[in-house]
Amino acid sequence: MIEHLVDRLQNDKYITLEITPTKSPTIEPLISQISSLKSFNDLCGFTVTDNPLAKLKYSSTLAAVKCEKELKKPIICTISMRDKNKLALQSELLGLNEFDVRGVLALTGDPAKLSDQPNVKGVFEGNSVELLRMIQFFNAGVDFSGKPIKPAPKKIFGFGVSDSFSKDISRLQKKWRAKIENGATGIITQPIFDAKLGTALLDAFSEVANSFSDERKNAKLIFGVFPITSLKTAQFLYSHVPGIYVPQSYIDALLKEDKPEIGVEITKKVYNELFNINPKIHFMTANKFAVIDEIIN
């Protein structure tokens, strides 16, 4: 399934949706909600998050296996460097490979100090680029120490993430280059709320990707879209989240009328503009999946 998803990313329209497992021993309710979406057939696949903000959630790897089986669409499993050492990370890659979950979103991970659990310590044996390198080793049929893996794993496709705003875009280009050098198939941005910014990011990314002469030149930038449905959320992102740009016009519209439908209408407009620029979209909805039907349809 993952090969079909990558083909869509490189050659066609591509829309994925983020799933955040909850602090629950079952992920069935989320699967049920997603299955009932009117826009389900418009979705090419899904990502599953890995304890975002270091908060306790259902296992990302088990959620990925379960979701791929139940939803019958490819899953990109998020794996963070925060919670596992190199031995555990490689064990996860081996196990996921048997279940054909072969898309991996490599993250460094949020600081462990944000955790809701007592005395949590981060592992951080490197950053997300280290995990992408590990995937390259697996794709060469060896583990991270260079010892053969027999039989060799099926090909794993690594993905990365990126800020969607920087006053110095060369800073973003430097990070993109490191991830593409280490085999990133696609890089998902933080939410974008402005089409002009999307154009600038795509131009800068294309400059980096086109500097490669092998298959790495096919790496794609995937625009993150997050529906803001309240003034509180808009102002929080505007004031407190680095690497994201929220236009003042967005804030002003919600100041005038703080209703979810106002945010949805703005998101529809932004989504359509971004899709026309680059039809590679990743929705992040904080599990409010139903809003996707309003935006896509």
C-alpha cells in the first residue's frame, strides 16, 4: 500500500489525515469516526502520532498496524527519538515491516519536561535525521551497526516535518537538505494559513530538491492544513507557537465573529488556494475529523 501512496505523492493529488491516538486501551472509536467520513474516499492515507507533547497516548506503532488493517489505507507511523534508544527504534522498524507498515514519520520529539507523567526523561540519541539514516541502513539490508538483516526488510519510506515559517528561509532549506540527503520521501510542514507563504515555501523547497541528481530529487513538500475554529486557538498559535505564521486577517475575522463556521470558511479558502499551488496536503484536526467533510466537499 505504501508504494501506491508514494506514487500519489510524486505524481498525483495527495491528501492525508493525522490521527492522534488517545489515552485509552482502544483506538476503535477513532477508526469508526474516520470510516464514516463522507470524504473518506478522498483521503489517500493517514499518519499516526507518537505521544505528542510527551503526553501519554496509545502506542503509535500498534495504532498504525491496527489502522492500516481496519481502514485498508496506507499508514505513516510517527516514531519519535524522545522515547526510544537506537536498539528499541530498530526493533520497532523490524516489527512494523512484517505488518507492512513501511511509512515512517521521523521526529526528534517534544521535550520530555512537557509530559503528564512523573519524572519522565527523554532519550534523544540523536535527532530525526538520525532516524532517517537508520531507515537508509535498513533499506540497504543492514542494521545501524552495519550487520546484515536476513531476510532483508521490505523498503521503508521515511518522512520528515518542517516549520512553515522563518524570517530566514535559508534556515529551513538547510534542514530540508539534511532530511532529503538522508532519504526523506516527503516533508510535512507545520500548518500554513497563507497562500503566498505556501508559494514561497514551495519555491525554496524545489530549489533544494532540484539540487540532487538521483532519486532524492523526487522528494516532495506536503502542506500542513489545520482548521482554526476559535479565536482562542488562533491567538495561541499567533502568539506562542514558533515556526507558524497566522495572518492578522485571520485573527480579525474571528475577533469580529468568534464562531467555528467562520474558521471553517477561512480554512476552505486557504485549502483551495494551497491545493491549487501544490496538491499535496496533510490535514491536522486534533481528531475533529468531521470538519474535513466541510472543507474538502
